[in-house]
Amino acid sequence: MSHSNSEPSAAAAETFLIGGDLPVHRLGYGSMQLTGPGAMGEPADLEQARNVLRLAVELGVTLIDTADSYGPGVPERLIGETLHPYRKDLVIATKGGFIRGHRGEWITDGRPQHLRDALEGSLRRLRLDSIDLYQLHRIDHKVPLADQIGAMEEFRRRGLIRHIGLSEVTLQELQVAQTQTQIATVQNLYNLTERRSEDLVSYTAENNIGFIPWFPLATGQLTTPSGPLAKIASRTGAAPSQIALAWLLQHSPTILPIPGTSSPAHLRENIAAAHLKLTTEDMAALDAA
């Protein structure tokens, strides 16, 4: 797939070192939409799903986020089939500890034996000997947190994973986990209209921990004609979703947005947000929103 020099590049989003030693461009790609409805089953258009993965790497994405529960196993398999052998600079992050029931419901399973089995499955589908960033998809409150973190730390000691991440945690849970091992990233729901994790955003920025906001494009009521997004959009010509991504990138130096899409056009639009610089006034207006 050839492209002109006018193509956007994720490299414009600067670089963050995951765990202090793993460089990624701060605008990544999330693979959850490379599935069927409700993140179950195969995507409607397999070839387009593969093209989107190839295009993401061409456009400078060096962080691809996935999970064994998407599909289940579908995006992981597609990433392995499409992108292996991987570029040296590509970081694949995946997650375990969340499974899908017969009706597609999400069920936590943080038992160490399940996490071992889950990791083995992810390694196989991704065609890797070691996963750069392995995230506990949800804390299982039926299993002691120390056992779940202990299993992750065991994987790290054995060289099966390089860095440990957590997903959907409170600040207190993160701090408890940190007494046991180094936590490289936190992945929580966070965007312009959903800021309940603001304490974690501040803490991760102060402690050089990557903060991966999932569902980063939500803009809610902020796109109303009189709202701050509409004003910035009319001045810059940027789409509201691009402004939402640019706000995240400028809001904290350790935020790593991973917008997902199954469309090449949307992917280009998302990556172009790396080139958008919001003014101090723009940021203040959006912060206040």
C-alpha cells in the first residue's frame, strides 16, 4: 500500500517510554473493533481488518493494544497473521483475566492458573515468545489481588512478559499493586466527557506511568453548536474526534490514547490528530467543559 508524504504520522505525537525502557509513539491503535458486533466473532470484512492493521504500522503506530477476550482471540490472531514478523519498533500490548460467557457477557477470572493459560493462548496467537506489555484486564475480587499480581510478576521473571499493566483500577488498587511489583501502565475509561479517573491521570503523570485511556473519542454533548468543541472545530477545520485526541495528548505527558476503528479513512483521521496543536485557550475551554 503506497502512500504520499502528505500522510499523517503517529510519530508527530512524541514518544513515551513504557516502563522506562520501551519507546512508543504516544498515539496508538486499539484493536477491539476488529471483531463482530459486541466484540464477538470475526469482523465483517477480514481483508479490510488486515489492511487497517498494516496501515496503522505504515502511519507510524508503534503501540497496538488488544486482549484475549476480544472475539475471543480474534484480533490477537489477526495481528499475528498480518503483522508477524513484527517491526522492531512495534509494541504489542494485550490483556488477560477477563473471559466471555456463552451470551457474550464479560466475566472476571484472575485465578493464577487461568492467567497462565490465558498468557499461553495470547503468546500463541500473537506468535511471540514474550509480550512487551501484559495487562490484568480486570481485578478479580474473588481472588486475592496479591495472587493476581504475583502471577504477573512470575511471568515477568520467567521472561514471558516484559512489563505489567493494570486495567480499570482505582488509585488505591494501583498503589497496593505497586508495593508488589513495577506497574508500567494503567488502562482506564477516560475521555473529554468521562473524567472519573482524573486522580489516576495526575498520579501516573507524576510517577511516569503510562495512562492508556480507553474509549478516548467520546465527546458527548460537547459537540453542540455553542460548545467548545464546535468553536475549535470551526477555527481549525479538525473533526471533534481529532480535538478529543489532541486534548488527551496535551492534557498529560504520559497519556497514550489508542483509538480503534475498522475503517482506513477513520484511522487516517485519528492519526492526523497527532499533528493538531491546541492553544492554551483551547485547552482551558476543554478542561472546563
